[in-house]
Amino acid sequence: MQPGRTGLAVCMMVAAAFLNSLDAVIVRLLAGEVHPLMIGFFRAFFGLLVVTPWIVSRVDLKASPYRVLHVVRAGLKLASLVALFVAFAHAPLADATAINFTMPMFLVLGAWLVLKEHVGISSVGGIVAGFVGVMIIIRPGASGFDQWLLFALAGAVLTAASQLMLRRMALRDSADRLVAWNLIATVPLGLIVMLPVWSMPSWSQLALLALQGALGALNMTLITRAFGMATASVLAPLDFLRLPVVALMAFSFFAEVPAAQTWIGAAVIIGAAIIGTRGMTLRRKPPVDKP
């Protein structure tokens, strides 16, 4: 990779970390006023509006060999977002973000159990250590146990399931079509599940929802282009910048100060994710099985 392009890719990933943190802040600002199912729908709806010109001009939707699987993956993605939104609305933002970092470990576990990929000792150790980190943050059985963090954990599991589907679908479909179909399928699904809890948002709430959708589309674009410029080994660790950024924003907007166990547990989870996924990468099957 060219140094200049790698530097630009790093800047894009840093910007994506800030955008992702703003997403969490917007959800917290809307908490108690807009139902998480409505937030999920509007995020997909406004995000689709932003990228529609790109879809129309560049993506051949009819060429996709999948139909039902796009809907299933969109359902998993929507469910993972709603679960994370519930956690952001009720739990400390830094805690929910740290728990969400377990997604790569569930991805490795799923690749082992479902896709029958080989998992080495380092990957197993990473998975075990990751769950230890989760226990440190959640503290089950303690007086300070926050049940809302279980939604962040559920979001990580659902995201991993969606990513497992993506890995298999990417063997026969292009990245552009997979992204486009996911957005298109999510909107009607979001509308259906939102209708039972529908209430008309205020103009200020709609503005925040529109901003969230636009930021989500921009975040997706930045990450996609960044990974096209530099290797995953360089960029993937930068995703963990979300934790200090969201902690700073949570303190600035809501006066939240992460507890010591949040940083300790997050450090364990991040280290486990790096070790576990690296072990999986080193032992991965031939290139034909890569997305």
C-alpha cells in the first residue's frame, strides 16, 4: 500500500470512530421520546435516501443471485441495531460500546461452529478472555448489575450472525450489491416492526433522526473506502478508538464517567478480540473462502 493512501485510510477510520460515537449520542438524546424500533426504521430510511443516487448510478441490483437471504440478513442487521439502541438509551455509553466489541469473538465462534473453519489455540483463548472482559463490565450478581448491557451483548451476537451470512454471500455477489440490497431490504422491514409503536416525531426529533441516517451512510462510506486503501491489519485496531471517543462524548453531553471496571474489562475485550481474530486470520482456509 502507498503510504499516502494508508495515511488517508487511517484518517477515514478515525473520522468513522467519531461518527459512530455521535450515533450513540443521538440515540441517548432521543431516549424516552422515540421508540428504538422507530429509530431503527428512520436510520435505515434516511440512510437509504442519502445513498440512493449511488445505488441508481452504480449498482446492478438485478444481478444479485440472492433474494430471500438479503431479507434475512437485513432482519439480523436491524435487530442488532435496535438491541444496541436499547443499550445506548439506558446503559452507560462507554459500557455498551465496550460490550459491543465482543462481536469479532462471536464471529470467530460462529465461523468455527457454523462454517466449520479451523480455530487455533489463540482464537479459543481470545474467546475465553473476551467473555472474562464482559463479566468484568457487567458484573452479574453484583448490586450494580445493569441488565440493559445484555442488549449490547445481544447486538454483538446478531451483528456476528449477519457478518457470517455476509462472508458466504460475498463469494457470489459484489460488495456494492450486498450493501445496496441490505439498505433497501431494511427499510420495509423496519417499517413493519415500527408500526405497532408508531407516534409522530417532532420536527426536532426528525432532524436528529435524519442526521443519524446521514451519518450512518457517511460512516459506511468512509469505512468501505478506507479498507480499499489499506490492509485490515492496519485499520481494524482503529475501530477500538470508538471507546475513548464515546467516553469523551458521554462525559461532555451527559456527565457520564466510566467506572474503573469499564476500562479494565474493555482492555481485556480489546486484547482478546485482537488475539482471537489474528489467530483466526493466520489459520484461515484458502482465499476462495474469503468474502
